[in-house]
Amino acid sequence: MTTEIKVPVLPESVADATIATWHVQVGDKVSRDQVLVDIETDKVVLEVQALSDGVMTEISQAEGATVLGEQVIAILSEGEGEAPAPESKSEDTAAKDKSADSAPADKGSVKVIDIVVPVLPESVADATVATWHVAAGDTVTVDQHLVDIETDKVVLEVVAQADGIIGKIIHAEGDTVLGNQKIGELNAGASASSAPAASAEEAISSDDLASPSVRRLMTEKGLTANDVVGTGKGGRISKEDVETAANKPKAAPAKAATPAPAAQASAALGERTQKRVPMTRLRKTIATRLLEAKNSTAMLTTFNEVNMKPIMDLRNQYKDVFEKTHDTRLGFMSFYVKAVTEALKRYPAINASIDGDDIVYHNFFDISIAVSTPRGLVTPVLRDADQLSMAGIENGIRSLAIKGRDGKLTMDEMQGGNFTITNGGVFGSLISTPILNLPQAAILGMHKIQDRPMAVDGKVEILPMMYLALSYDHRLVDGKESVGFLVTIKELLEDPTRLLLNI
């Protein structure tokens, strides 16, 4: 029986791909889940694995060839094919065959369920296996959290579909995966007593301890599984473990009378160590977007300051009644959002974006709120802010902040937004120049409220002052509009009654 080896389904935005590297040749004997070939797109490298044991009988597309999604690129003959006769099998192979032959009897009513990546949003090409919360051999219950899948914007949780035991983890933490791709197996109905104990050979096998991409990295570094100390569950090896082993300084020869320069440097460091970890997908996305904003816009920042005493007095007077009535606390952000929304109505160029040679004016007010999360800064969107009450704004922001902290934000909550508010004051920032959140035309930075001496009617008063910073795209927004926008916000915040009267 033969099996066609095909190019994986390519993301919607990718037209074709290239055969990057064949790891096998015609006539080679392969095992199930062995990496056969790397397919390279303009965004990611996809690994194609064998779906069963067999022999490669045909490779129709050589390295460098351009291919399409689901195109046949090779043929695999299942079973022994042209492989050596049974008597030439190694003891390990024979043992595995024997184990395979007896598997049905051991499993009984056990059903193997594939653990797969959830369907990714249309705008997301691929994802990364962020964190496995279980290891092969662990007993799990239905709906138990198994693994986190990280995209550019959100973290997706994969849960167990049934009670059972984790049989296999195919893709380790850090691997790039696609939507609906198989990343592990769950033996549904299995119990700890029925799970076969791992043999000594399996315990040290690099195939069991490392994913295909990690095994390939070990080959590139000239390492074996015995050279690497696995820090994952059950001694599993990650890419970070391989890099650590590869960067480990070699011991100086015993016959050397004096230490080599490298050994001297290592001794000088003493207990001073450093750790190298790969950037998360979110951090990479943040870095790319910030750099793009700096390089592709004519960004300029203008400043002003606002006396926060009127708002602080208003909050102190009504905060208890407000919280009792609306079941939410009265914070500063609702005032900021209200003031920004009113200012956007007066200066429509700031509530706009550039699309090619066109200017798109938005007749709605979706405000992005910068939220700091353990994974990095995200900007979920508060929809139709002009239609929300003060309590509605406070509840909306609180809900987005909690979801951001817990990694529960959806793609819909992350997309869109016409204008961004970022409040560095909560971290003690006195003044800053925020970077645009493309494709938006402007972003408002709020800062720390600090008592400062101010001249009021010819007298010096100590007032709680806050700096405002408006960064904007000078291609779309002129200086007059930016200054007027910031002055409008200042006036509204210093006389909050105007927010209620819309004047």
C-alpha cells in the first residue's frame, strides 16, 4: 500500500512554497512521525512527517522546486517495502514490532484521540506551542487544560476531550504549528495501571525526548541526546536546552599548564550567569509593529499639561455613591475616554487613517486601550465609546484588562480601533513619547499625576498636574489640529462638567 506525501495546506495569504530540505532519499526506510522534508514559505518553515512506517519509493519534487498547497511531492510505500528481511532487523526494531503487535491486546477499549491545534483566525498564518501543562504518561481528565497555543495576538487553550493518559507529544514547546495540525495523542479510557512502562532504551531515546525540530537542531550543533540535559517534564529536551549545551564551554585539556583564554574568562565570570531565551510571538509582533510605525510614518509628538484637581475632587465626592450605584469604581480612564471621544468628534482628521493614497475618515469611535499583560503590551478595543456611560466605560476597560491578564482576549477584541490611549502613569512615568499603533493616526499618552507649584491668578499654588503627550502622523494631521485636539482634552478634563453637558 502506498501513501502520497503532500505539501501541507498553505495559509490563505501564501500562494506557493519551496522545497527547502529533504531529510530522506529514495530507498530510505522511515518510521511514523519522522520528519521527511521541510517546506519553506515566505513566513514559516513547515515540517512534513511520515504518516506511517515504510520505505521512500519516489521523490517527485527536488530541493528548490516551487510547489503548491496539497501538491504530491513523494510516494511512501507502507510496511517493509524494499527494507531488509525480518531476520536483519535490529533488536530494538524487533522489540518495537513485538510491542506494536501486542498493543491492541494491552489497550483493550482504549481509543486514541488526536490533540490538535484549534482553528486559527483568518488573519493568522501559524502559531507556536507555548506551554505544555502535561507530559507523556500523565493521567488527565476531560476538559483539563493540556497546552497553550500562542498566536501573534492571543493565547488559545487546548483541553482534553476525554479522561485518559497522554500517549505522545509530537510538537514540543517552541514549535511552529498550523491550524488543525496534530500535536499530540490522548489515549482515552486508559488508566495508569494499563499504561505500559517505558523501557530503558526508550527513556534515553532522542526521538522520545525531543521533537523533530529539536532533533534537527541537535544535528546542526553536532550533539546527541546524551550531550544535552533536558529540563522539561520527564527529561524532555527543548531548543533552549540544546542551545545551552552547544554554548557550554569546553573543558581545558588536562595537560595544559596554564588556562586557555576562554577558561580564564569563564573563571573571571565566577557565578555571574546569563540566560538566552527566544522572543515570544507576541514580543516579536510588538517589535515589528513598533519598528514599522517609526520607519513608515512621519511621527511627531506634542505636549501639554492638565490640572487634575477638578476631576480628583469630583471623584472624591461621588466615588462611593458611584460604586454603590453601578457596582464599579470610578477611575480616571472613564474621564480620559470621554474627553478623547469628544475631541475626536471636533477633529475628524485624528479619527482617520491612511490607506494607500486615500484618507479613511471613521464615523465611529472605537478606542484602543493599552493594557500591560505578563506576555507584553496589548491594545484591546473598547467599541463605540461615544455611546457608553461612565460606568459602561469603566466596566468595559476592567473586563478587557482582566482578559488581557489571563490571556483570554479574543481576536475580535484585539482588532480595529481608531485611536489609542496609553497610561504610563500607573507605572510612575512622568513624560514619554508614545509610538503610533498602526494604522491609527494618533495615540495619547497619559502620565503620573504629581504635585507641582503653578502660577494661578498671580499666586503660586501646589496643584496635581499631569503631562499629556499626543504622538501623531504628520502626513495626515497638521500641527494646528494636533495642538487644538490636545487643548480640547485639557479643557474638558479641567472642567469635567463640560463632559456631561457636551460643550
